[in-house]
Amino acid sequence: MIKNLKGSFQNFYRYRFLLQNLIQRDIKVKYRRSTLGILWSVLNPLLMMFVLTMVFSYFFRFDIENYPVYILSGQLIFNYFTESTSMAMESVIGYAPLIKKVYVPKYIFPLEKTCFSFVNLCFSCIALVVVMLVTGAPFHPTMILALYPMATLFVFSLGVGLFLASSSIFFRDIIHLWSVFTTALMYASAVFYPKSLLDGSIMQFLINLNPVYWYIDAFRQVVLNGQMFTFNHILVCALCAVVAMVVGVKVFRKGQDSFILYI
């Protein structure tokens, strides 16, 4: 096992420049011919936050302090999960011409999409800082701990992305079903509303079973509330990341030798 891990790290190190170049390429392609360029990584969440705040704060009247920060923090985390897994799911199919021509470790492509989305998340966090400054929200020392839910979410998203990337090659309908699933998941992640609103309901029970909710709540705990993680935050975030990664790697490795026959 140790020998296999050593070989995997050596293989990854050999292709590190390819990973870097693919990430840079995606950034250039995404903002190509855009006047503001990468600034859209900041402006897009700001504009979405403004629209959602108008709708949910005025029509639903949620009594949440610093609601713009509340909704943006949830939006950033959830959007990262959705974007990274959706892009990773189609990554192997998208790079089919390259895979057919030269040998490249196939896991590089889901990993690259997950890293690219993480770069977008980091830039989008600038929007969160801007909103906190404008609304007068306090900056807590615990904010540095936000790296924990972000890092564990990266591992969780990569694991899910590897699973989806392998599954979608053999069952293309998953690509269409995933967008429907993530839309439903958004409403079960307490992005727009407080979970306390659902006290005693079956919906609250379902939210507690949703891993993405725990990453969002852990992020808010240290950024918005200025409090330390609970034991549940630490355990659930880490456990979900490990389980997703183990399952994703096993499924991907089992199917990767047959990818060439279906792409």
C-alpha cells in the first residue's frame, strides 16, 4: 500500500506542470474577451447576493443579523460544490481528444476542474470581505479557521467529482440528472434561510443528512458568528471528505481502463 501511494505521488509530481497549465488555460478561456476579466469572480457573487437579499429579506422577512453576509457565505460554499462537481463530471469527456492521442493520468482532469473552481472560490471570498466592510459586519479572529471547511470541502468535492466523472462516461443521463439534483440540494442546504425555521419538521432532519449544509454551517460559524467549530462540525466535515474521496478514487480507478471505449 505504501509503495502504491509513493508511486501515485511520484506520478502526480511528474504531471504537476500539466495541471498548472490546464488551470491557467481554464481561467483564460472563462474570461476571454471579457472587459472586466477575472473581476467577474468578485462581481458575480456580489450581484447574485444583492438579488437574493432583496427577494428573501423583503418578501420572506427572515430575522437574521447581517443577512447579506449570511446569504453570500452560504452561496459561495454551495456554488463551489456545484461548479466543481459539475465541471469534474464532464472533464474526462471534454478532454477525450487529448486522452486518445497521448497518455495522461485521467484523474488529472477532475482534479484540475476542482482546483480551478477552488481558485474561483478564493477570488469570490473577496466579495464576502467587501460586503462585510459595507454592512459593518465584525471581522472575527476565528475567520482564519474558515480554511478548514474550505479544505475539507475541496476533498469532498473532488471525491464526488471523481465518482461522477467515471459514472457519467458509462451513463450519460447522470449529466442531466445532476443539475436537477443540485437544484434540489440547494434548498436543502439552508443557503437562504435559517435551519431553526424548520424546527421539528422532516425537512430539518433531511438538512442534517446533507453534507454540504455542514460545510456551509461550519464556514458561517467562524466567519459570521465568530465562534469555534463544534465537535460535529469537525467530525462531519472530515468524515464526509474521507468517505467521498475513498469511494470516488475506487470507482474512478475501477473504470478508468474502459474510458477509452466510451469517450
